[in-house]
Amino acid sequence: DAGVIQSPRHEVTEMGQEVTLRCKPISGHDYLFWYRQTMMRGLELLIYFNNNVPIDDSGMPEDRFSAKMPNASFSTLKIQPSEPRDSAVYFCASGGGGGDETQYFGPGTRLLVL
Amino acid sequence: GEDVEQSLFLSVREGDSSVINCTYTDSSSTYLYWYKQEPGAGLQLLTYIFSNMDMKQDQRLTVLLNKKDKHLSLRIADTQTGDSAIYFCAENRDDKIIFGKGTRLHILP
């Protein structure tokens, strides 16, 4: 398996623009997690899905952020409109939920909002 | 508190052992984890320990778990320059994994 795949790897955009981050989890995993990492706040869980259903979105910072998982092999995290304080590395992780709760991380999308 | 806590920095000489310590919060956590993050990369699972174990060894890595004190440690024997990274302690809680803020391991020549 190729592991968790994220795209794009880097994104530079201007304030006010819409940003869409994409994730393909490991095949067979039924949990998918979106995290944000910054120097100031460390690693923050934004939202997670189980069997394509959002379970906990309490970490989503504002209404500007939304996430979807239309099927088991694809998820998006959208920021509209983007702001400079959204600049961070966004990670997607997937897990099998098979007892050990281990999560496997993608390489991340480094977002810079100017 | 509700946070997984670990020191932010550790400097170790090449060839020495590194010991990274962590305290977690939920005594019902079934699994405790150590993840490694190299510069510009995602988090990589290093090892995990089941809560009914006291110790787990995997090559140069030794994990010690003290459930009474909710203390977890990671020992890296014969530390190499390639071990330079951020190490995250984590515990499972419900469906989620709660991460510490990470310990940045710096290797001195």
C-alpha cells in the first residue's frame, strides 16, 4: 500500500481565496483524521470520520473550515475564505480502528496564506 | 489536566542513550504510542505499548510504562544523527489519539 496520500504537498494562496486539501486514506481503514500543526499550538485534531461519517468536529476552528468524506477512499478539507492565520501544515491520518487505534499519517500539506 | 505532557527539548551526544519522558492523563488508555517526526515529514509510528505491559524492546528502542504514575518513557540506545527528530508521546482516548507537544531531540557531535 502507498500509505496515506495527500495533495497538494505545498499550497501558497492569497487571503480570501478558497483552499481545498485532499486525502486518500489507506485502503481498508475506516477512520480518517484531519490535523493541523503549527509551532505555536502543536498538533491539533480538527475532525475525524468513521465509515465516512463525521464523528467529532469540535476541533474545527471556524465556519470557514469544512470537511467531507464522500466515500471510503477520499476526503477533503476546505477553507473558505482563507486567512493568513490558517498557515500551517495540515495532516491527514487513517486508522483501522481494530483495537490498537494506531494512526498512519500522510506527508502533510504545507499551506501558506499571504 | 487533560494534556499529555513531555519536555520540549533534549540534547544528547552521539553514541549516548536518549531518554524521553512523558506523562499521560487517562488511566483507562489501552495503548500508549511514540511517534517520530523528521523535518518536513509526517508523523511516523515508532512503537506502541499495550497498557498491561511494563516494557517493550525493539532493537535500539526500549519503552517503559509505569501505569501507577501514568509515566511513559522512550529510551534510544546508541543515539545516531539520524535519530534527530521530534518525538511525540500519545495515548488513545475513545476513538482518538491525544498527542503531546513533542520533544525535539538534538544530537551533539
